[in-house]
Amino acid sequence: MYKTHKCGELRPEHVGEEVTLAGWVNRRRDHGGVTFMDLRDRYGVVQIVANPDISSDAHKAADAIRLEWVIQARGNVRMRPEGMENVSLSTGEIEVEVIELRVLNPAKTPPFLINEEVEVEEMLRLTYRYLDLRRARLQKNLELRHRVVKYIRDFLDERDFWEIETPILFKTTPEGARDYLVPSRVHPGEFYALPQSPQQLKQLLMVAGVEKYFQIARCFRDEDQRGDRQPEFTQLDLEMSFVEREDVISLTEELFTKLVEKVVPEKRLLSKPWPRFTYQEVIDRFGRDNPDIRFGLEIVDITDLAEGCGFQVFERAVESNGLVRGINAKGAGAFSRREIDNLTDFVKEYGAKGLAFIALDEQGVFRSPIQKFFDDESFQAIIERLQGEPGDLLLFVADEHKVVHESLGQLRLHFRDLMNLADDNVLAFCWILDFPYVVWNEGERRWDPSHHLFTSPMPEDIPLLDEDPGRARGQQYDMVLNGYEVAGGSIRIHERELQEKAFELIGLEPELAKERFGHMLEAFEYGTPPHGGIAPGIDRICMILAGEPNIREVIAFPKNQTARDVMASAPSVVEEAQLQELHIAGLVDEE
Ligand code: ASP
């Protein structure tokens, strides 16, 4: 037997017992002819002592041992001498006096310290991911992720859900990204597409009479990488039959409320039940459909006051059907001109042409280069609308709708970070409802689905699909947590005719629709129950629960920012013979 006990479990009640431990050498020091080592396994660290008076062989062996060697130690648990206890260690009251020491495997000097939380360049961490994963931070994240998934499985099992696997080699299942393709060897010139989500398959499981399905599903999307994106990621994919929007929302809300209370009890939910907003409301108040509602600084509309106010920049925005909106950055009234210029540069990145400001110092005196353009009454009315008080900084953007929302939405988050306005220990979940069914894609001059192809419009808005598609709302719901969209779902279309109409609306030619989704259309003719579902992103949720800045920290073997596995070096060049076998030889140009 390699070990009788876990390193981290030994306590004073084990004193007098002979134990066998195995693990990695976390620290090592020689002191007065005696070698002290911290032995680490997944459960913690314990001090072991090799004293030549007890065993000269063990002491000799200890002499050669270095950090991260894997060793086995047999010895007796005893209390540490008085004054030598280590209160920061759960095993800190005891130590193990070694009788026998065996080296199971030596280790080269690791490229970075495993036993300390020091900053290590990410490229190096990813190259030696198996060493990085040994460190306390990532061990904690792996465990948290396990707990989250386990909680989900148990919760859904208790509510009659079946966990069903769906194929990875499949056909295009679009969620708005590019597909990953896999060439077929047996069918020359044909390709599988990796699913961007199991969307079609879970709906077909509803046609199949499963009624309640879930899966911890891997999804593949070939899109440009950002901080919280990976080419493959994991969703809790879930679908239910005979449900309305409320059924899916309340089940999901109960799941994550209870999960948080059980798995991360140290965190606080901002509110229970979770607030719900319409899409329009969050755009108006927070500038974006994934709002961080842990703090205020809400956006205030002054378009009505800006009309005829005297300041041409504002007036012109109103005349061209734009908006004038602002935020009151409480307590930033003393920002220097330079600091305000930085804010202006910041909003310019989001398309704003400028940032108008009114600073109120502690005495309530204004500092505002635009004041001179306004008539007094309008100026006062604007300050009042934003509830400006001494010490505040009022900031305004006047532009077309999208620019105003985006720049002020981002500026609000910028202030959150700048002034530490959001508490990391608070989890602010909310629901966003009543999304537009389709959004206009100016570049391609067509309507795009706001969620995906299979989402149902609001029943009362179906006539609008012909008359005024931009005004139709979809039966879509998004779950947002601390400013991240962490789930999206919808009630689906379950009738062939309406599905065909939806395809037509987004410009999918009937022939192409049949080729890609003929199986769905056909299935809808064989008795399809009304159904709907949702897909919470496991990576993002774990990232937020773990307080990590990006999803790579909660994925065991993530790709880097350019979609590369730098540890195994993937993607990689393959043998010409393999390409031939797959009938794609000669397609790849040598650069
Ligand atoms: N398939 C959707 C997604 O991946 C989620 C859903 O509608 O259930 O975003």
C-alpha cells in the first residue's frame, strides 16, 4: 500500500500512530543535522522529519531529495516541540518522524515554483500545464468545477432529467460562429461539422419523447479568441417538453440559487428572486444586455432636455434622431482635466466623438467647458435630472443609439474598475427577457436571428414577422451574472411552417434550409411537443464563482489566445499520407 493516510488529514489525534504517506516534496530544509520536509498530496501538506538518530538510511535518502520529487515515507506521528507549531497549516501541530524513506520518482527542477503563488508568465504555465495544475490555485479551481458539475447532475437527476450524450461528429449546428470541420475518410469530399451546441439534437430528443434532457456538453466554435472564449467550451445543455418560458426560467433560477448556496456559501446573492429586465430596459439603464447590476451609475436620458438647449452638439444629435445620455460618476468631481481626457479617449474606442462633462467641486462650483453654450434653465435641468451634487462628475455622450449605449455602457464598467464599485463576493444574477426576434445586419443587408434559428417568436408578435420584423420579440431569455452573459435559452419553434418562415426571414434559401435542416423540418411533422431549454456556460460560471479573471483558469487544458494547445503543440502538421487518406491532400499550400 502506497499510503495509509493523506498528508493533509493528520491531526493531534493521530499522535502515536505509524503512518505511511506518499506525495511530492513541497519544501525542504536542513537544520542542525536534521532534514525537514513538507510532503504534499492533493489533501494538503504535512511536515516530515528525517533524523539520523532515528534512521540513518532515511536521513541519507533525504539528503539527495529535492523539490517536487515523489517520495514515500513511513514514520510516527508526534506533536511538534512546543513553540514549533505552524498555525497557518491545518496539520501544523504535528509532524511525522521518518523511519523509512523511498524515492518513487525524482524530478527535474520545475520551470516555476509550485509551492508559492508567484506570478508566472502564462505561456510558461500553459506549456507545463501539468505542473501548473499542481499549484494550489488551480487545484482549488478543478475541485470547484467538479463540485459545480456534480451539484448540477444531482439536482437535475432528482427532477427526472436524463443525461444523454449527443454526437460530436455531426452536421452544422449554427450558433453564429464558424464551424470546425472534420474530413471523412470513407466519404471522399464530405465533412462532418463539430456542433456549435447540441441544439438540434436536444430538440430531436424532445420529438423522441425524452421530455427532460440535459448534458454537460462540449461545444465547438471557430471564432476569434477573446479573454473569455475558447474554441471548445462546456455548457450545461438542457431541454424540456411541455414548458413555457416561466418553467425553464424558474427551474434554472432554483438550480443556480441552490448551487451557489451549497458550493460557494462564502458568496452572497445580491437578490432572491433574481431581478428580471426587458431587453429595452437594460439597454436604457445599463447600455448593454449583459449588465453588471452590483452597482449604480445608471445611464440617464436627457434627450428631451437637450432639444433646443443651446449646445449645438447635443441639439444636432437630437435632430438626427440620436440620443443624449449621461451618467453621474459619483465622487469623481475632482478628476483632473487629464483624467477626464483619458475618459474621453476611452469612449472614443466605442465610437463616441467626444465626452461632454460637468464637474461639481465640493463647494458645488461648476467646472464645465460646455456651460457657456447652454441657457441657464436647461443647464440646471440637466444637472437635476442626473441628481448632480457637490463632488460629482456628470458625463454625456450625444450620438446615434448604438454608440451612446455602447460607450456609456462601457464607461460605467470602466468606473466600476477604476473606483472599485463592485464587490467580488456578491453574485448578481438577473434575467433579460423580450429580446428583439431578429437584428438587422447592415453589412449583409439581411435579418440575423438575435438568438438562433430555432427560437420561437412571441406568439402575439408572429404577424409582425411579415409586417415589421424588427419590432417582433423572441421567446428568448438570457441569464446574466456580474456583467457576463452566462446562459441563453428560448422556447423553440415546434411547427414546420413557422420554422420555414423563420428560415425565410433570415434569408436562408428553402433549398439550403432543406439540405441543412431537412431532418428538423421533417421531425416537426411527426408530433413535436412544445419545448424549450437553456444552456448555461460552465466555464464562465466557474470562472466567476472562483473569482478568476478568465476561463482558462477553470479549464484543465485550455488553448491559448490563438487557439493553440502549447503543451502538446496542437494544431500540428500531419503526414501527407493522412491527408491523402482523407482526400484533402494538395489542398493545403506550403507557405
Ligand atoms: N443552444 C443555445 C446556445 O448554445 C442555447 C439554447 O438555446 O438552449 O446558446
